[in-house]
Amino acid sequence: MLTVPVRLLGDTDAAEVRRLLDAAPFAGAQVAERVSSGRMAWWRHEARIFGYGRRLTALCWVGANVVPVSASQPAAVAFAELVAGEPRGCSSIVGSADAVLEMWNRLAPTWGPAREVRGCQPLLATDRPAEVRTDPHVRLVRLDEVHALYPAAVAMYTEEVGVAPAADGDPSYHDRVLDLVRARRAYARFHEGRVVFKAEVAVVTRHTAQIQGVWTDPEFRGHGLATAGMAAVVEDVLRRVAPTVSLYVNDFNEPARRVYARCGFRQVDTFATVLF
């Protein structure tokens, strides 16, 4: 039985939610973009947003993903207790590591087993262009190039997550890639019609643009392509999209961490992800 105040948030809570998300500009970015309209009602997002505390001190997005934001240990426990009795409907739990791992400790008996638990993912950010050369060939992908970007996106997702992004005949992932291109959020370098480096802006808020899907063709790795490519992406995003650029990376991915360090990223938090 819950002994702390947890409540379903609605449109009347918009100001409090905005205040909390402004205080967590990087860790709360995924939720902030989704509620940027200022409307919280669950039916607007096909997800529920729960708050902790009579004066909101933490929140938890519960939808296709579960995302706790600014959740202390008691808040994480309360959120986990709230959803533990429900069938798992999410594909991941992601957010600040302490909260995610606390929730998973409570949820594992009913929601487990997880396909993978990534317990240490440095969350990085930068607010200035990289002090390395940029790749002049990295640019926004055009609509007529989606057919070339899609195989690279599938390869990246499969390599990163360990499973293919969609079953045969399911157009949802292709539609997601198409939406990124239409929104001018997809960058790539092409070589003989083939994508050899790519990155996408997955999340945009008034505080930050969060990069995901960074990938270099295995044949082209080890030649500085990723560093120059990321430097080009950072430069354009800072100029055109948001005042900072952020991303999170697996702690064991040393090559990627070196690329981001060369591009001036600094650690601002530690994420964790539970994958189902």
C-alpha cells in the first residue's frame, strides 16, 4: 500500500511539470519534448504522467517507455509500487541511473526478466562547437535519400539494441526514419550512394537537442570519420536547433566515448536503461 503521495497528473499541473523539467534540462529532455504543448492529460500522449509529492518533486512517464525524472529513492519506490501490479507494456525503463535501478529492483519480480540491463550510461552535454575539424560532407538527409538512410538506421539499431527494430512488414520504424528526415533532424555522410556516417536529433526542447542513432559503417571505422562527423552535427545543431547538445552512451563503448570527448562533451549525469 502506498504511504506517500503519488498522483496522476493532468493539464492543471502543467506549470509544476514545467518547473520540474526546467530544473532537469538534460535528464528530463525526453519527457519535456512530449509535454511541450503544456498539456498533460494521458489521452493526449497515449501515456500517463505520475507526480510525486504534494509539491511536485518528481515525475514518471509511463507509456511505450517508463521514464522517471528527478526521482529520489522514495519517489522511485513509490512509482515502482504504483505500476508493479500492472502488466508490463513498455519496451524499456530509462532515466537517471539511481531511479531506474531502484525501480527495476522493485519491478523485476513481476516484470522480469529483462533482455538487458545497462546500468551505467554517461549522460553528456556541450554548449559550444567542437575544437576539432568538422566534416564538410555531413549534412541533412533529403527526402529522396530515405531509401539509403533506412538500411544504415536498421544496422545501427540492431547493433546497439541487439534485435531488429521492426518485424517483417511492420512500417513503423521506416516511418520513424522518414519523420526524422522530414523534420530536418537526420544527418549523414554519403559515399557512392551509401551512408557511411549518420546521427539523428531524437529530442528537442528549449534547453537541449538530444542526439541518438550515431553510427559509422564498420568498413569506415578507425579513420576519424565519427569525430569529424559529430563535430559537424554539433556545430549545425547549436546554430540551428538548440543552445546545447546532449546524448547518453554505454560506459563500455570506449570508441564512442573518445569521439564525444574530442567533440567537447562533458558528463552531466548517469543514465541507466532496462531493455525488454
